[in-house]
Amino acid sequence: MLKIKNNKKFYLWAAASLLCMTAIFYFSSHNAEESGELSSSLTYKLFKDGAFMETLEVLVRKTAHVIIFAALSFCTANTVRQVTQNKRYIFIISVTWCSFYAATDEWHQYFVPGRACMWQDWVIDTLGVLLGIGAAFFIMRVADRHKLLKSA
């Protein structure tokens, strides 16, 4: 049986994961017009040159996918780490869960007016998942080395 090594950290990371999932669901619930206005206004604030606006808007939208799913997988990996220290399990569980959530997010968008279910977005989301887990593993490694140096 698996045992949570630190309840406080487990619930903190689990809550952070749920917060990311809620944000993803919220943004996916916007219809095409609302979603377009949000990314257009952000793009316009960042880059006022109209010549590149359409390309930049797509870039902003796809970057947002990567960032939010990286955040989700980072939180998820840290949640799973509270249950097991086995890095292979942390990786497999986190990638599987977050990629599955990305697929359900795309399916959810199929039912939102003007939105589409696109496998390409799932791939972009899963890239974000891998980046977030990579960041989590990097930080875990640094923390482990710090503990090793501190105990020496």
C-alpha cells in the first residue's frame, strides 16, 4: 500500500494541480469569440504592430497551452512525489494523467461554440506536460544534491 510521506505537502500540491485544472477548464469554456478577444487583447498589448498580429496571436495561444500544462504537470509530479520517490512512477503517472487531461480538454472544446477538438493542440499540451515534468525533475535533483551536501 502506498503511503503519503507528508500530508501537508501532498494536499498543497494536489490543490495546486486542481487549481491548474480549473483554470484550464475555465479558459476552454470560453466560446471562440471570447477566447479570440482574450488572446488578441494580450497580443495587442505586447505587440502593437498590426503586421504580425495574427501570427503572434496564434503564438500567444499556443504558448499559453504549453505554460498551463507545464504548470499542471509540475504540480502533479510534486503531488505524486509525496506518495512515491520512484522517479519512473512519478514520470509515468504524471505524464499519463496530464496528457489524459489534455485530451479531455480538447474533447470538452468540441462542445464549446466555435471551438474545435484538435489533436495538434493535444500534442502542444503534452509538450508542455513534458517541460513541466522536466522542470520538476530538475528541481528534485537540485534539492536532493543540496540535502546530500548538507548531510556531509
